Amino acid sequence: MKKIFVIFILLILTNSSYSKNLNSYKDLDLTTKPKKVLSESKTKAMWNIHETAKECFEHPEFGKGFGYKLKKQKEDYFKNNNWVSPFYNFAEQDKHKVSLKRAPKPLEIIKLNESYGEEVLEANSATDYFQEAAYIGRVGNSDENINEIKSVLLDWAKKDALRKGINVSWGNKPVDWQMMVLINSILTTTAVIADTFDAEERKILGPWLNKLVRKVAKSSWMNRQDNKAYLTSYITLIWGLMIDDLKAVQHSIEVVKLAVHDMRPDGSFPIDTQRSGMGLKYNSDSYGYLLMMASLLKDATGKDLFNYEVDGRSLHNGADFVIQGIMDPSKTNQKYAISCPGAGDRWGSIEKPSTSFVKSSTYLMVYVSKFPDYKNSDIVVKKYNETYNNKYLPKIKSEPSRVFTLHPMLISN
């Protein structure tokens, strides 16, 4: 009996993604089946919720949302350990002169309007600044620009910006979506110039960012298959790669693997595509964050999540569905969209969905750059020919609200 018990424990450890120590990138697990995978019957029931639910989200729970307990690092950790940018560095000859807009004052206390679709204007302005700062951090050739960006980041940290009001009041009180977008832009800007911070600067900036990212990582929603959940994991991944928290990196990997298990064979995401006129937009958000996680991981570590496959479906399928939506929004949206009075109908309808996602789906250029022989490459290049192969890509904004704080040029070389 004791022998059987020992064998059973060994089997559990063998099949656990966290069974081995994470000492370097080579220890990251991209192949083991993740925990919490739905049964075959529940997976198929989730795929068919558009046929059984009368309105969006009026269906059984398929994969409860979950957060992640990110490690709280001590000041000495930030002081004694250099940061590494997970982003590809531009060569000096590829950089050019560019100027920053006026820096935003630190937003210390946020007053959210929690009505669907409403946003805090000051937060949008701050996000715009940090998006631009991230861009300049990549392609700017001026030390003065870098020092100015660092000064703004350190000022926000010293003022303990975003210390109050960034969480919503409902559910498990996750960090508000717009606030996550802002935090993502701040973290991305930091990560782009990560290796320029000295010990004292990291000591100031590190604990503040750590606190914000911990709040983001802890956030969870009703379903794990939610674009906000994928954004949460993307932020966690950037942080993990920048400060060398490999457990955080592994967590984000598990999220991507689970997403592939939950994805329909045609590359669509069941929870997001049900959302009426915003079905394609939210589906594109979900795929975009997953694509960015896989792309960043591959560039930073050499580990390739695009190879993770479940019964013939992988992240490659996701690109196909987004492109299908771009080419024929009405027909594609009608496949899975249902009535969604509180979370989708405002910006469109089942038959005439919002097409704001088309602009932000330039992230497909990242996919094409990594897979030039992709069957739909010509479609993507033709659609976005004004930005393709352009070293100095402009910022992309989506309407009615922005989707990504990180332009595709920051993800891939």
C-alpha cells in the first residue's frame, strides 16, 4: 500500500507544471497539461453556449476566474538585482530624434465611473503619454529623453500614484480594466528602458510597481476565458521577465495553455464571442494578449508557446478567426453572438458589430513577421500595408476605447 502511495505521489509530481525548480529559462514548462482543464463534455458545452443561453453570461460557469499571488519583493531585491528588458533592442542606426509630449501629473486617487463603457479622461491622457514614452524608449536616440521618462516614472513612484480607487466595487473587486491598461503602459515603459535604472532608482520604482502588479495579478473575473484575465497575465509576464520572477512567467504560460484548451477549433473564444455587437472586438482583445504573451516569451527566452497544441488547435487558429472577422464582420459575428444588453449591445448589434477591433488588430503583423509563410499573410499585409515593414510604426488607437497599450513594434523584431 505504501509503495502504491509513493508511485501515486510521483505521478502527480511528474504531471505538475511546478514540480521542478525554476532556475533558468530552460526550466520553464511549455508542454505539460495545465491544471483546471475542463472535461471534454464541459468544453463542448462551453463551445455551444451561444445555442443554449438566452443572453450573454446566462449560462453555467465554465472555468472559474482565478488570480495569482505575485511575490512581494523586498527593497534590497530591487537594489541588488539588475532589471532586464524583455523587448528587442533597436540598433543605434535605426533610432531617430523624437520629442515627448507634456508629462502627466501623478494620478494619486482615482474616482471610477463603473458604468459599462465609461472611462476616466485623466487616465487616458496618462496612458497616451506612457505609450509614447515606451515608443521613444525604443527608437529615440537621445539620453535626454530617457532621463525625462525616468524622471516621470520616479515622480509617480514617489507620489505613490494609483494608490487608491483602481479597484471596482463588484465581484472580487479586481483592478478596473482602464486602470490595468494604464498600469500596463507604465510597466511597458519601465521594461523598455529597464537596464538604464541604477540601484537607487530601482529601489524607488520597484516596490511601487510591485504593489500595482500584485493588485493586477490578484484580480479575477467570473470566467477565466476573459480578455481582462489575459491582459492580467500579460502584465504579470512582463514583470516576471523584467525582474527574473520565473514563477510569475510560468503562471502566464499556464494561462496561455489553458486558453488553447478552451478555444474552439476555429480559433474563437466562447466567452467573448457571445457579447453581441462587441463579440469580435473582445475576441480580438483576447487573442491579441495571448499572441503578445507567446511572442514576448519567444523573443525573450526562446521558448515557443506557438507549438502548444490540443487536438489540432493552437494559437495559430486564433489568428485565422480574427482575420475572418476582419474580412466579413457581420457573418463572422453572427456565428456566436447573442443578445448582450449590459456588455456588448451598446456599441453594435449581432448583425452589425463594432469594427473598432480592425485598427488594433495590427498586432497580426507580429504573427506574420514570425510566420512569413502563414496562409493568410497576404491578407494581413494588404490590410495593413501602410505599417508593414515600417520601422517607425505610428501608435494605434481603437474606438470607442483603446485595446492595447503596447504597439506591435514593441513586441517583436
